[in-house]
Amino acid sequence: MSTTSFRSRIRESIANETLQKALDANAERRLKGRAAAFESIPDWSERRQRAHEIRTDVIERLNDYLAQFIGNLEKNGVIVHRAQDAAEAIQMILDISQEVKREKGKGDILIAKSKSMVSEEIALNHILEKHDIKVVETDLGEYIVQLRHERPSHIITPAVHLTRAQVAKLFQEKLGTPYMEDIPVLTATARKVLREVFLTADIGFSGVNFGVAETGALCIITNEGNGRMVTTIPPVHIALMGMERLVPNLDDLTLMLSLLPRSATGQKLTVYTQLLHKPLANQTRHLIILDNGRTRLRNSPLRESLYCIRCGACLNACPVFRELSGHAYIGADNSIAPYPGPIGSVISPGLLGENYVQLAQASSLCGACKEVCPVDIDLPKLLTRVRAGQATKEGKKKNGAGLSPLSKFFMRIYSRVARNPRLFAVSQRLAAAGTHLVSPFSNMFRIPAFTGWGYSKDFPRFASRPFRSRWKNDDSGNGKSVNWDIQQVESQAINLPTDQSTVSPTDSFTAELTALGGHVTQTKNVTGSIIEFLKSRGIDRIHLEPNTLDESILQKAGITSTNIPDTGILSGATPHFPVQSSETCGVTKAICGLADTGSILIVDGEGSPLHASLLPEIHLAVLKKSDILPSLPDAMDLIRDKSAAVFITGASRTADIEMTLTIGVHGPGEVHVFLVDDSMGQ
Amino acid sequence: MTEVQLFITCLVDSFFPQTGEAIVDILHRLGLSVDFPAGQTCCGQPAFNAGLRAEARPLAEQTIRVFEKTSGDIVMPSGSCAHMMKHNYPELFADDPAWLPRAKALGERVFEFTEYLVDRLGVTDLGARWDGVLTYHPSCHLSRGMNIDRQPRALLANIRGATIVDLPNAEECCGFGGVMSMEHPELSAEWLKRKISNLEETKSPILVVAEAGCLMHIAGGLHRQGKSQRVVHIAEILNHV
């Protein structure tokens, strides 16, 4: 069998021990995390079916939902562009950049970019750089692969293929920092460099996890906080989304959000779940909605692949991905497919054509992908459709797309023979005679590696008398007699975890947030408690959302406050070199808390609470006990008419280097919630 | 007497006829009459899975024609062939109004062997005896494709004398995948290695499977590596007294 470059790449990946170790660790950690996270929603299988129905409906009525979505976005003051293909989308981004440059007057344009798989699909960075636009990836993993001039090897964990030593060496070479293999130090280095990027960028760029048709909201989720930075700080924000990434309404969004983070990273909610309706003050927001083959995919037998919400669970569960990583998913022209794994082996050929059809042959159709898919996409079926040539128009007549000529030849001969029962029987006898001749003494014998079969295993002899010639038309019951003890099958009742004991919302909120490394302090005198905290940390200056604390008491205590984003607060010390007195701190209200996830809701408003909860190293939030709601769906009415809102679930974090959890990447490394007891009579 | 149709599958027919005999024995003991319709060969699964639908189609048509002449349940010692007939035939004939209803009608009669025993006949104890340790590999098309897992496990649990130990990471694919193991032998080899090392961890001398493809693949790997463990189809174990 001829060795294609795809197969050589597979061999290289398998031979790379470092990579294999990293991929094993990824699969094990992610699958375990996923399973644990789903235990907290016993009705997950109903949710999954509901999610499948929602996505089916969205793709079915895509044009209606898009019209509604765009109408609402425009009402909200977002500038909407529709791009037919990659070239159009890139031109739109170039045009916006040119306009920004004209207004700026001098100097080059800097784009701070949050993670976006669609931008990988259109190979955006490469082209922007040709136009002297500097683009910096700000997701830690993306930043690392960008410095290495590589493509991400996983859609959720882009640098999953690298070790800390490789990252340390990279930072030493590219950033001139001393060689340090300590992951928190490496993360802090990136934080420092990228903080500068966020603060000086002309344009922030992001993808979109979901668009909400009913309200025109863009939902963007990140753990590190870079998604918030690029949508909050630069004066211009460009979001790029695939046209299929819609949900009808906020309720459907909450359902999707109960499945996406659990499937992606094993979290109940991602640290920062943003909902953006309107541009912030002095901000321009653009949304580019990209087709790039999606309309064709929608009208093809691969339509179901558009249900995908890009959680990456199928990559983690896939035994093929576990050997390869994203870099080995290559097309016939050796280019790396933008989307790897089971879903990538369907949509890469589906969106980008014939070149990537060969990927679909690398699967045993084991179904592990379908099993973990949060929207129940029948990936094995779609893979067989790609193999049957249904991915592309030109493939329509191509039977066995991506199959090697030798396999095709074998299969064609076999099918010919099996079509004729008499010939089939004769062939069985011949094969039996032949294999017994080749291997007279052993039931197994070695065949050459080039056959594929012989590569790792021996081949059995054909039975000298196949079943069909042993069969006698004799129904008289020639079985051995045994004592019968037939019993009915015990129906195996599935024990769902017993639900909702009597934990109070406060206790549940506290337990959830504490488990994420957050801190909860119950108090009746919130200003006093916060002053006490600030003194203990040597902090005398804070960014404060107005009407949150008693400012006269603060002043008396010698603590100055501001409510406009202040450079001193914005660019304080890094957590790696903590200088007590210069730790930065933001204090905001929390509109509500969520008991089941330990999340707090911050909304845009006077005094820039979105900045105050993002830029400093420490975020203090004031939450009334009575504002703790059971779960995300209960909070949707609170954000419906807000220009921008974020649910914060714990401290900024990443696992981008060696899957090691590291706190305080771009957002605050510490989150303290001061829970105010506002119950009557207390 | 209830008559049941046996679809033997091409692999059991050609390589493991004793598995077919065990099934006939068991069904006879349960008081059923078994027929083996002539003219059956291969359901077309290998070609279908490889994407060669034009090659799969005549085999599917042939299989439908052969079994249409019979009535009653169709039983087979393979989850992947059952999956092919139940789920992939409708896909294969989706655009063919003449064949689609025939394919669907056939699919409704299809049962994998352990599913048939447990769900259709309500039998979990076949009076079998096996003195020793056994471990079970749930084949992907059987467990995920057909959602049949408790059935073979329930049958194994009632074997007298047998100690059933859990296979670590049992749900991982063994790496067969039909043509894929020839198309991408490097990948297939890695999973096979892992499956074998998981098997070794159990210390079980026997790996029970309910799928001839996995059986050939794992047994071939064990033989190549000079290992002594055997891979046995569940029907043969269940027929052992």
C-alpha cells in the first residue's frame, strides 16, 4: 500500500513520544472532567436531545433566524457585514483596519485577537500580516503557537502538543525572558506581554460562541479573560462568526451553555460568559457573518455537521485524534486542516473541498465521538457519507472517496465474489485450501506488512469446512442437554444521582465558588469588611463602582477610589512579582449570584464595572444574599435589556500548558465575593 | 415451534463456523427451530463502511431478497452486521422508494444474538459452565451503535464457575474498523497494542467478544506477539457446559 504523506504524518505522530504522552494526558483529563461535570445534571440526556432539536430547527430555518438576528444587532447599534467567502471576510477586516488607521493618523494598526476557529478557517493572520497589520493572538495557547508559527493542534487547547520545556525555550528565544520551566511563571510572562497588547490595541478581534436571534446578543466565552479584554478595551471590536452559530432565544442559550463548557473543559460554566448586546461607550462593534461553504453544506447530506457547537469533546474522545493531534490532519496538498478530529474530518472536506476527503478514511467508526457530542451529531454516519463522496459536488460520483487504490481493489473483488453465492462458496473452499497450504500447522500465519493486515497482526486460516457446508437441514434439536434455569432479565434500573437535597442557595453558592478557588465572606457591614480586607493586603487605592460602598467611610480609612479606568490600576504589578502595596483591586456590585455554579453577574453601567471586574489583579464583588438565584436560566431576564453583561465563575484560568491549571491569566487571579445579609429582622 | 432465521455473517461462516454451530445448539435448546436461508453471503458492511456504496448495494439487495422469502426474527452473531442491516440499509436506500420499505421491513426483524436471547426471549441463564476467569470486550458497533451492552454482560454473569473481571478501558476501540485497519494500519496497531495490554492487566486467559471482526483482529495481534490468551466468541462460551 503506497504510503501517502497523510500516513507518513500519522507515523511521525505515533513515533513522537512527547506528543503521545501529551495527547494521552489530554484525553484522560478531559474525558474524566467531562464525565464528572455531567454528573451535576442528571437530565443531561434529555438536554442533549433538546439541544439537538434546537440546532436542527436553527439550521432548518437558518435564513429566518439570521434575518431576526441581524435586525436586532442593527437595532442595537452593531455594524453587521455578511461575507460569502474567506476573501470577502478578509477584505472587510482590511477595510475596517484601514478606516481605523486613517482616523488614528499615524502608526501601524495592532489587533488583539481572541481565539476564533473561524479565523483559522480563513487563514486570517497570515494575510493581515502581509498588509502590515500586526495581529497578536491573546489566548495563551494560541499565543504560543503563533510565536512558533504553527497552527493550533486542538480547537480548545491549541498548544496541547507542547511541553513546558518547549514553551520555556520559546519564550526565552522570542521574548528574551530567562529560561524558566515553571508554568505559573510562563503564564505570568505572557500576561505581562499581552496586557500591553490589550491596552494599546487599535482593534479587538474575537470569534462568537453563539448569536442569540431573539435579542441580537453575541455570547463569547473564555476562561482566561482575553475574550473580555478584546471586546472591552480597544475602541473597535470586530467579531467573526460562522453563519450557523445561532440559537433562537436566551432560554435556548442557557441550555447550550449547560452543555458546552461541560463538554469542552469539564466546567459547569466557563469562567467568563459574556453577553454583548450593544457597543460600550466610545466603542464601535462590527460583526462579520461568514458563509464560506456553509450554505452548500446545509444543502448537502452533511447538513447535520452544522449543528456543531465546537466544544472539542469529539476530539478528546476520538482514538484517532489521540494518536495524531491536529497537526497530522492534512489534506492531499499537505496543508493542515483548520478543523481536526471527527467533526473536522467531516467539515474540513465539507467546507473546503476534495483536498481533505482523505481524513474521513482514518476512523474505525467506533462512535465514541457521537457518544460524547452534546448535540448528538451522528458523526460516524457523516464520516461514511464523506467516504461515499457526498462531501463535495465533484465527489458525487466518487465512490470510496479518500480510499487507497489497493483497498478499493480488494473491496471490489470481494464484493464481486460475495454477490454470487456459488462463487462465494467456491472461493471459501479455495481460500481454505490455500491458507492451509501456506500454514499447514498453525491456525494463524504471517502475511506481509504492505497488506495493512500484516502490519501488526497475523491472519487466520479459512475454516476447512465453512458454516454453510456444515449446515444440515436438520431441525431435530441436536443440542447438548443442560439443566434449564431460565430467569427473566432483571431490568437494570439506572440510579440517577439523588437530586437537590436541602442545601441552601447561599451554601451552594459558597461551596461552588470556593471549589473554584474563589472566596466568600458573609458580612452585615460590607464597607467595613472590605476595608479590613484592603488593609490586610496593603491596598490603599481601588477602582470602585459607584453606589457600592460607603465612600465617606472609605475615605476616613485612607482608601482612595476612582471610577474611571486608571492606568495605575490597569497596569499594576504582575502576580508573579507581587509587591503588596501595588496590588490592584476593583470593587463592583454583583447583580445576582448563581447557586449551582458559584457565578456572579456583572453588567455594563456607570463607573465601568466591566473594567473593574477584569483589569485588576483582585476583584471584590458585593452580592446580596437575596440575589442568589438557583441557576443560569433564572438570570436571563436580568440581562435581556442590558448593553453588555458577564457571568464570572471563579478566577481567570488556563490549562494551555501541559493541561496544568494555572490561575490569573488575563483577568483577576483572585475573586472575593462579599455576601451581604439583607434578610429582614437581622 | 418458533422458527428463527440465522444470518451467519461472512466472517463467522468462513473463519469461525464453530461459533455458528454453538448458536444453533443454543437456539435448539431453547426450543426454537433454526433455518439457514440459502443464498446469503455478506451484508455489504465492509464496502459500505469504506464508502463503496455502489459495491455495497448489490450485497444489501441480495441479503434483503434472501430473507424476504422467510418470515420471523433474523438472528446474527454480530452487532456490526445487525447495525448495517438496521441502520445503514435505510441510509443506503434513502433515495430509492422501491427498496427503502423493503430495507426497513428487514431491519425490524434483525436481532444481534445476545440481544435476541435477553430482550426477545427473556433468557439470561443458559446453564453454561466455565471454570476460570473471563473478561469481556464490548465491540463498538454492538455497544455504541446498537446500544447492546447489558445483554452480553447479563449472560456472562450467569455462567457457573466463571469469574468475570472488568477489562480496563473496555470501551476503547480495538482498532479493527474493517477496511480502516488495512487503510491505516499504523493507527490500528496502536489501539491493538493498548487493547492487548489492557487484557494482560486482567490476567484473564480468555477475552470474550460478540463480534468476529474484533475477534480476528485481536487474536491476530496476540498471535503475532506470541501471547497465549485466546479470544472467543460469546456464543461458544455460552454453549459450554
